Amino acid sequence: MRLLCLALAALPAATFAGGPSDHWPAPVTDDLYLPVDRAEAELGRLLFWDPVLSGNRNISCATCHHPRFATADGLALGVGEGGIGLGPDRRADPDNPPEERIPRNSPALFNLGAREMTVLFHDGRVQADASRPSGMRTPMEDEMLTGFSGVLSAQTMFPVLSADEMAGHYSENDVAQAVRLGMITGSHGAWDILSARVAAIPEYRQRFDQVYPEIAAGRDIGFTDISNAIAAFVAFEWRSDGSQFDAVLRGERQLDGTSAKGAELFFGDGGCAACHSGPFQTDQGFHAMGVPQFGPGKAARFENHTRDEGRMEVTGNPADAFAFRTPSLRNVEFTGPYGHTGAFAELSDFVQFHADPVAKSNDIVVNVHLPKDIDPRDTPVDPVMQAEILSAVTTRPVTLDDADIAALVAFLRTLSDPVALAGRLGIPGAVPSGSPIDR
């Protein structure tokens, strides 16, 4: 990561001809972000890196969201519980392989503390909703606890409940057993078990007392406190507004010939900004873009299929079939593989496919980073299913030649932010549980 950041910092000084035009977003300013308490973020940093929050105490948030891999894991479809190793080197544990595969690509964590980030996950299953008692809509519906600071905090709770991500198999630990029995909240629920683990560690207890006065006054540490601290850390650590493009928006520099041409395409005839709009290049919406489906899909335990219908999984609306959330493009140069299945290893290949998915359907070559010997369903792309996926695409096709692709990629590289990529607090030297850290 240090070499990567040094390389970014060494980009040639601007000799630029292209500055922002009227249809570009305004510069990113502090008011676009929610405020963050530094002490809370520092507590969240320890929790983010600490495996204590996984059922078997062997996986942390950082295992699948690591700064070495641009806050993701470098894999098309990740391996949580039942895996060993880190990033593209992660593989199945021969002594305890995964029971099920994680069905979607691990998303990056940049700018999740921005006020506009009110919808999270590829299918938007966590979303701000002022009409709900908790202030958000989630798969837990009315069982959702109050006390989460926002959607970024709420999304933290789901990986720890997933057998395939962090909880583990029900025969292995008390957290997984509680999840299997449907006991999430309450004195014997999974969240309270995890909260009790954290509270039993003196350093954590001391830090929670320092950050939250009501805990110092005698209230027990709750899982919402843990989630809120992790959310504060993610918002602080990976705020990304220091890219070359940000400097252009602030009027401090201009774009050179190739990246300027790419910007013209992006905000103009290429149509990219129709969905990748605003200061963080996302409309927060959902679009069917024809990304090839492979891997286990989003099937319930009792189902036997490999489909993933995206937003329709949440809304039940057939019009949302195969639609996925528009991701932010900050640091996109480093956040591959791309697509909800990570089907494209190279950014240029993804841009080319994205411009006209239907026309490029015959040229699909799934080029992905996958652990070996995990699941025979990983690699084939079902042509019947792919035809159905492509039929849902409604965006207008765009014709791009090789020079256009190169220009767009050059522009996208101007969205890279060395400070955000490295992280502001960095990897802690140790965590209070004493567990090993994924470095």
C-alpha cells in the first residue's frame, strides 16, 4: 500500500487544459459528511480489526475490507468463515472448508460517512426510512433495534450474523447457535453475546466508558454501541476527497489531454454521469447492467438455484430484477474485481462491457480472481440465465472505440486518493482481545 500511495503521489504535475464545466459536480466540502468524534473512531478502529466479533474469533471486518486491497479483498467472490489467508491468496481451509460461498463481491468502504449515503449493500437492503421506529428499513423489519447512528452503523450488524461471513456454523460457537435459533436480540441473542465478549475485555470497557458517558454511568455496552463506533471509524478512516479530480473541482489544477477527453465522455456523450452522478459518482439508485451471474447466487438455504435478482430480492417488484446499486467510483482504479459478482478483473474490460452489455454479451469472458477448489458453480455462466439478465438492461448503448476506453480509464484514475487508500489511522499494532491481526 505504501508503494501504491507513493506512486500516486508521484503523478506528474498538472499541465492541464481541461477544467470543470457546468455539468460537473460541485467540489466536495465538509458539510457533505456527517460529523465524526475522533475518540469514537479510534475505538471503532480497534473493533474493526479485532476478530472478537466473529463467532469463532478468527475473522475481523478487515479480513474482507482491507486497505491492502482498497478496502475490499481483491476477490470476485470472497471467502469468510472457512477460509485462511488474506486477499487474493485467501482459500478454503482444508480442515474446515466453507459451508456456503459468499454470493457477492465485497464492496469498498470509501465515503460511507457522507450524508447522501443512505442506501447500502448491492441490493439496498439497508436504507434510511424515517417512517420506521429505528429510522431505517432492514431485513429485520420490526425487530430492528433503535440506537444505531445511521445506515452505516446498521450495516455492520449483518456480517456478524451471517454463517458464511463471520458467525460460523451453528455447531461451532454460541453466536452461530443463537443465529440459527433466530435469537438475534435479547439476553441470549447473538448481538448480546458479542457485546458481552467485548465488555469482558478491560481495555474495551475502559474505552467505552471514555467515549459514551451513559456507559460510564452504568449502562451496559450494547451492540449498537459497537456498531456506532465501527461506523465512526469507517467514516473517518476512508473519507475520500483528496484526489486529483477533487483538486480540479476546487480550481487548483486542470486535466491533461487524455483524462480531459475521458471527463468529456464521462459527463457528456458517454452517458456515465446519468447514473454515476454527484460528488461521489453515484445516484444511489439501482440499474440492471447485465453483469454476468455465477457463483452460489442469493438462494435461501431451502432453495436450489444460483440466481441473484438484485434489488428485486428486497422489493419483490419484477421491475427491479437484476438491478444493483450504483457504486461510488472513488478509488475505482484499485477496487476491482468489478460488478456485483466481480466478473471483470480489469477496469478497461468492465468499462467496455458496461457501455453496451447486450452487444458485448457474446464476448463475455469471465476473468476473475477466485480461490481454487471452492465450488464448481463458481465459473460457468449459464447462457439461459444470462439472456434473461441482459433482457432487463434498459440503458441506451454507447459506442466506444479503444481510444475512448483508454480516455475514460485515464479519467477514472484521477479519482484515486492516496490518503484514503492508505487510511488515516492505519492498522493498529494490537487489539484488546490479543487476537492476531490480518496484516
